[in-house]
Amino acid sequence: MELSDELLEQMGAYLSGRMTAPEKAAFEDRLRTDSALRDEVAVQREIKEGLTRIAQKERFRQMHADLEKRGLLDPIAAGTAPPAGEEPAPGEGRVLPMPGRSRVFGRDWTYFAAAAVLLLVVSLGWLMFRNWDENRLRASRNEQLFTAYFSPRPKVRPPVVNDPDRVAAPAGADQAARDSVRLERAVSLLRGPQPVAAAEALRPLAEGTPGHWTAGAQWYLALAYLKAGRRNEALPVLERIAGLNGHPYQREARRLLNDLQNEE
């Protein structure tokens, strides 16, 4: 697709989290209907994450160079000759001299300690980077799935069959109206960058008296957990919805569960 300067700026703002809540909602509405734009955003996200990984690796290289410059790396391990007066054994390569009793806490021990510290720092840094990278990819995928399944308008309540013998209003009509309003408000929170606040608003409604709006709240609660990066809480809600015949979001829950399970 043709990328204008304005569209590139919008994608950059979206991927960097610099959009306001209304701007983000409008952009995500467009993503749901424009597959070419959705693919381009996915490519730009991968490029952004790749550049971040390169920058992190460069940082580790700089750490190594700084330690080497300060003389904290083992010069023997780096390839320097053995101390004067100590020759390698015949037929063998260069060997590390064993420190005497008086040198245990001397220069050789300092080198080994520095090398051990460097190894520990690099190992911990790599583990932290790997976990950070995996979390970034998981968060990106959560956002993609949320965008694909989120609808700003909950499904409407099925019409009540007209019963001429029933004069009074359906039981619980007032409660249903209140639940409808509560659900709309919670969904509006979910459209913005407030998935945790949306989940807090949706949870009591999802656990309320069974009904159409309660069922809708269960679905949006699962989406709120997903957007907030809490898959372990989203999964049991989705499994419950998928197993309830007649649930208005049963089909969507089964598809989303399948997408999540395929990533495990």
C-alpha cells in the first residue's frame, strides 16, 4: 500500500504509544477494516523491535569493551604471554601457572574474580534481554489479538417474544437497563489505554445475575485481561464462555482460544 507521510506518522505514534485515547480508538477501528494497513503496522512493529534488539546487543558490546579498557579482563585468557621465567612444559601449549600460597589473594585472583564478574554480568544481562524480548513479543501479539476481536459496541440483546397474555414489563427490566449502561461505560474504558480499570469495572458485572449483559461483560473481561497482558486470567474466562451453549460470544471465544493455544 502507498504510505503517505501522515500515515507513517500515525503508525509511529501508534507503535510508540503517543496517541491520545480517541486517536488510538479511531486508528484501531481502521485497522479492523483495512487488512493492508494491518499488515503494514505488523511489519513496522517487527522493524521497531529488531532495531531495539540491535541497540541492546550493542550495549552489551560496549560493556565488554569498557571492562577490557579498564583492565578488568583476564590478560592470560586474552592471550598474553606467561610471566617471565615460567616456560610452557615441553610438548604442551601455554599453561596457566598455579598461584603460590602467598598469591592466592594477589594479582591472579583479581583477574579470575574480574572474569567471573564479567561472565555473571553478561549472563544476567542476556537473560534479562531475552525475557524482555519475549515479553515484548507477547505484548505485541496480545495487542494484535485484542484489536482483531474487540468491537466497540456489545452485541444487542435478542428481542423478547411478544406475549399478548403478559401485560406487565419483563422481570428485571430495570436491572437489565442498568447493566447495559454499566457495560457500555466499561467498554469505553477498554477502548482507551485503561485495560486494568476496564477489568475492574467489568468483573462485578460479569459475576452478576446471569443475563445477556452479564454474558457480554464476561467476553469483554477476557479481552481486558488479554490487553493488560494477563493471559493466565483471560484463559479460564474464555474457556467458560466457550463451554456455554447459547452464550452470545461462544463462537468468538472458541476462535480466540484456538489462536492463543496455537502460540503455546
